[in-house]
Amino acid sequence: MRPAHHEPSKVQGAIDVILKNGAIGGIKGGIVGLACAGLAHKYWPAYKYITRPFKVFIQLGFIITVGCYSVDTALIEYEKKLRHEHLLEQRRKMEAAVERGEVVDITGKKL
């Protein structure tokens, strides 16, 4: 269910950010996890005796953690961009109202 107060284009933009950065972050996490698994296999003798499902579990931990972190930071940046665009639009509306000689509040409504 989509929130009623969000514009569809902004929701779609957030979905695009989530999908793109989730995939990129997951790939990065997979690479880091594989590198760590290789190092553990080489330098930690006990790692060789860990079961395959547990090794997959550890690998998925890297993938999910880095993917979630990537999505979170990208969504914060997306929200900052939207907030900046909104403030610029408010400023433009206020300046246009002042040029017309109207008295308005910060949202652009006439007083």
C-alpha cells in the first residue's frame, strides 16, 4: 500500500534507488565476503571444518549487511535531494508572491 501523501513519481524514484543500490551493495558485500572466506580458509585452520551451510550463512550476512547499508545511505541522500528541491520551490513561490505585492507565509499561502 502506498502512502496517500506521496507523489507517485517520488515513490517510484525511491523504489529505483532501493533496487539499484541494493543490487550494487549486495554485489560489493558478496565480493568482501568471498575475500574474507578466502583469507579465513587460508589462515584459519578451523574454518575448513565449518559446514557448508554455515559458510553460506556467513556469506549472506556480508551480502545483506552491505546491501542494507548501501540502500539506507542512498535513501537518505534521495530524501535530502527531495527536501532541497521542495525548499527551492517554496522560495520561488514566495519570491513570485512578493513580486506581485502579496503577503504570504512560508508555504506560499496568502495572509
